[in-house]
Amino acid sequence: MTEPTRYSTTAVELPFNTGELEPVPVEGCAGCVELANVRDRARAGGDMTTVTDCNVFLRRHPKGH
């Protein structure tokens, strides 16, 4: 076995953006439009958790169309 590191190491920086585009609302779907509006308001308020949640719901939502 190797000895544990006994000194601080530099932090690993991971990319923030994976290169994926955000999902777009399906035209004519009120649910998609509302999710996109909530996402925009959350982003304006700095709530990136809600932005991510809305993106997940938008990606899953088309399965119901």
C-alpha cells in the first residue's frame, strides 16, 4: 500500500459547462413554457439549483407529448 498524502494538494477544477445546450420548450406546450419561465426567473435570481431542476424536467417532459 502507498502512504497517504500528508500535505495539501491543489484543488481539481472541473469544467462548469459540459457543452450541452439547455433544452428548449416544445412549441405550443404550456407546461414547457412555464418551466422555461421559471428557469429564466431562477437564473436572474442566481438560483442555479432551480435552473438545473427545470432543465431536467424539460428534458423529461417531451416523453409525455
